[in-house]
Amino acid sequence: MEPDEELGQITDEIYANGDENKQRHRPIISGEQLDIEAYAALYSGRTKITRLLFIADRCGNSSMQLEALRMAYDEIKKGENTQLFREVVQKIDGCLSGNYGPDPAWADAVDRRAEMRKEKLENELNAYRTNLIKESIRMGYNDFGDYYYAHGQLGEAFKNYVRTRDYCTTAKHIIHMCLNAILVSIEMGQFTHVTSYVSKAEQSQDALDAVTVAKLRCAAGVANLEAKKYKLAARKFLEVGPELGNNYTEVIAPQDVATYGGLCALASFDRGELKSKVIDNINFRNFLELVPEIRELIHDFYTSHYASCLEYLGNLKANLMLDIHLHDHVETLYDQIRSKALIQYTHPFVSVDLNMMANAFKTSVAGLEKELEALITDNQIQVMDGLAVPVCCARIDSHNKILYARHADQRNATFQKVLQTGKEFDRDVRSMLLRANLLKHEYILKTSRKH
């Protein structure tokens, strides 16, 4: 699409968006309280428990908190992490009826089995090291890593997983080691390690299958999200293939790929990238189908239905604040998305009626003026000449409630461009004629050969 055509399309969509008489027939999905049982069913392993405990700590709703703690209690008793079990019992503090109190008999039995298991693993590993069998030593350290991970000793688990590196004999062994290190690093919040081991795993291209590639891109996306590199995070999530399915629920659900990738893309991509890399991305479209709210708000943003887009974001915010990876970034992402919407709205126009713009964003004129002032101060909204070149800051006419965001004298700018092009053409033609004449009359300087 040519720039002028795209600009015209944006203008038409914005005009339609500002029309009070035009009603949209697609309903806004209302913000509902998080269904904890359905949410927890998306995950497995330790991340399921940590997400439930995170919700219990953050939700501010006593019934949701107790429901999350009840489910966390049940999930922990399926494993061997007695320390985490005691912490959950302390948080429940007798508020749940039934069998949700301390269970010293179970905890003692698990601890006894753990000691016996640890002693057995130590004896086996010592025997392997004595016999110098590399594959057996690798498996021994790997079993120790699994043991420590199951009991919540993440630091020790990480050390043992990494020790297997010296005994890896194939590329698949290295990838297995990297995936284990990535899993534990995400649990510990050490996202620099995640990035490092993703890069190390990607070096073994021949041994990577489609599922493993999808896992690595998810891990890289989460690491970039935590580092606030939203554009890189969006690219990684957008590259995740449909092979992911439910194969990485110990870290991330397919719905998270759509949510993280969609919000990061909205906050960091320009209009062209949003169209080509998100809306027209067939693979990512499959993920968006799992979260219709994200799909609709992306479409609304692209078609300049900003009020609808921002309403979707408002409805989603409470639940997004309960996401273990996204909660620290919700405010920043929302601010960037809103700022981009304001800038995109003003882009095609010479001047903008603030009353009409406020109606399009479902906000007050006074509040809108403050937002625009901040963007102008930050040089994000500028007066453009006819060649779309910034010439000075935009201006707000507070009396008439008009924003002047584009220079009106486009005719003069077009003439100037034509004159400049003519001068460049004249210079190029003269240069070519001069060269042709020099060649014709053999006025050529030849370098002497050195013997």
C-alpha cells in the first residue's frame, strides 16, 4: 500500500471513529473475575503452584485468595516440596475447612523418602564417577537436578543441571541441559541466564525440532519482556509456531503467547509492522483465537477504533495484574499503547478538533489536553511539512480547542521538492555529458605500471 493511500485509509477510519451516530455492532467483552480453576488448568508443575500463590498474594479478594490457596495446597501434596507445603499451610491459617491444615505425618514421610532417595543418588553418582562412564555421570547429575527441583531447592538444581554440560556427548544432550537450565532460571527470576542458555541451545540447529524451537522462542520472549525489551519480546512471541500446543505448560500457556505478544506488539510496532507481523501472521492468528479480547483490541487499534480498544484494555487490566510475568509491565505497556493511539490519531491531519478527539477516546477535553501537552513536550507530536518532515513542535489552541499538528502549506513544499529534484537531475546530466566527452577525446589519466 502506498503511503498516501494508507494515510487516506487512516483518515477515513478516524473520521468514522469520531462519528457519534455510527454504532458498532460488536459487543465489548465485559471484564469478569478471573476463573482460577480454568486459569490453573492451563499450567502444570511448579509454575502452576507459583501462579496460584501469586494470585493469592495479589488479588485482594478473600474468596479468590482462599480458592487459590486451596488449589495450591492440593497441587503441592501431589509433589515432594514440604517446605512450600508448610508456607501454604501458614498462609491458609485455618481459614479453610476440611483437610487443609498441617499434615505432619505426610511431611515427615516425604522427608524420609527424600533422604533415602538422596543417599541412593549419591552412591550411584560416586560409582559412575569411579568408573568414568560419561553418559552415566550425566544422567546422575541430571537426576540430582530433578531431585532438588522437586524439593524446591532451585539453586542446587541449577548447579547440577549445568554440571551435565561437561558430560554431554551429543547435541540433543546439550539442548536437554539448556532446557532444564532455562526452566530453573525462569523459576528463580534469573532472566540473563535464560537468554544465555537460549542462545546456547540455538547453536545446535541440526538437533532442534519444531517443538523445541517454539519453547526456546517462548523463553526468549519472556526474558525480553522481563528486561522491558518489548519489541524484541513481541518478535519472539510472534515467531512461536503452532507446534507449541500444550507442550510447555510448565512455563507458559498458548494463551499467554497471544497476550504477551499482542500487548508488546501494540506498544512497540508501527502501523505497517502491526499489519504484516501480527494481523496477517497466520501462525499467530491461531494463538489470538484463544484470547478473543486481545484479537479484538488489536483489530480495533489498527482500524482506529480507539475507544473500543481502550475499553478492552480496561476490562483486561485487573486480570493482567495477576499474571506472574506481566504484572510489572502492565502500566508501562498501557501508557505506550495509549500514547501511540493519540499520536496515530493526529498523524493525518493539519489540525484536530479536541472535542471530536476527546469523543473518540471517551475522555474529557481537559484530560486530553494534558496528555497531548506531555507528548508535545516529549517531541512525539510535531508539526510536519508537506514532505512529512518535522519542522517544529505541534501547538494547542486552548481557546478554540484545536491541535495544529501538520503544516498547511503543502503546495509550496511540493514545488520546492520539484525544484530540488530538477537541480539534481541537471547536475547528474551535466556530469554524464562531461564524462562522455572526456572518454571521447581520450582525456584519461592512466597510472604507470610498476616493474
